[in-house]
Amino acid sequence: MLHIPLAALHEARANNFEKSENYFRSVESFIDADLVSKAHDLTLSRVAPAFIISNSKLEKFKQLLLNFKSLPNWSVGGEVYFDYLRLLELSSVSQTTDELKSVVDKLINNLELIETANAQAKVARTLMLKKLIHTIFDRGLDYPQAKLTSFELPSSETNYLNYKINEPKLIEG
């Protein structure tokens, strides 16, 4: 009878899921194999962008992210996505809170730090930046123009940002 360690079986499953491009199941299996750092890396490169782009099952994604809080690179990885999910929750409430301002501050400083190793990750980061910028202007939050214009954005979003920064003030009659 073979006595294969359970962690080795989970790792083999994770590798098999990854090869078949079932990245979410792969991440779950890496976590089960106690290979949390490897699961985090795969989450950042494949799973997180898929959740952001689809904009669905975000609570499931949030629960997955909680597995990575103890990692040293949490603040420039999973936490950025976690903060973005928090931004979505807070921006759906009509009032601007100190918590919303705090999340916006963190995202302004950290969103550009997430890895964009593939096209999906670049699209996800652009979508998150777009939501962040819209939240800033919709809530009338004050941030330095130089910081806002430093974001790497597609031309359509750069045009929107420049318009909002230089938007003419309407005179009330």
C-alpha cells in the first residue's frame, strides 16, 4: 500500500487543474496542500483578474482572498483586490465615510503596484482604476492632479480624467 502524503496529492491536483486552466480549483488545491504563496501568485495572475472582469461572485472571491492575509506580500497583492471589493461595497452607500476615504487612499497608493503579467491582469487593473477615479469624482474627494494623471490608463479613460480635472464649473442662475 502506498502512503502518499495528502499534501502531495493536493499539489498534484492543483497542478492538474492549472494545466487544464481551471485556475480557481487549482488555487483551492494549492491552499489544501499548504502552498499558500503559490496559491496567492496564481490568484493574482489568473483568478483575481477573472473575478474583476466578470464582476460576479465577488463574495466568493473575497472569501478566497482571506486565505492570503498572513503572507508578506499581501499588501501589494491580495489586499489590493480586497480593498477594491471594499470600495465597491462602500461606494454603493450614499454617504461618503472615513472608511471610504481610507480605502480610496490605499488604492491610490497601491493599485499601480499589482502585477500585470498578462492581458487579463491589465484589463482588471484598468477596470479597478476606472472605478476608483469615478468614485473620487462622484464623491467630490480631493486628490492631487499629479497623482491622478500618473495612472497608466487607456486613452479614453485618460481623456475622461483630464476632462473631470478641468471640467468647467456651471454658473447657477
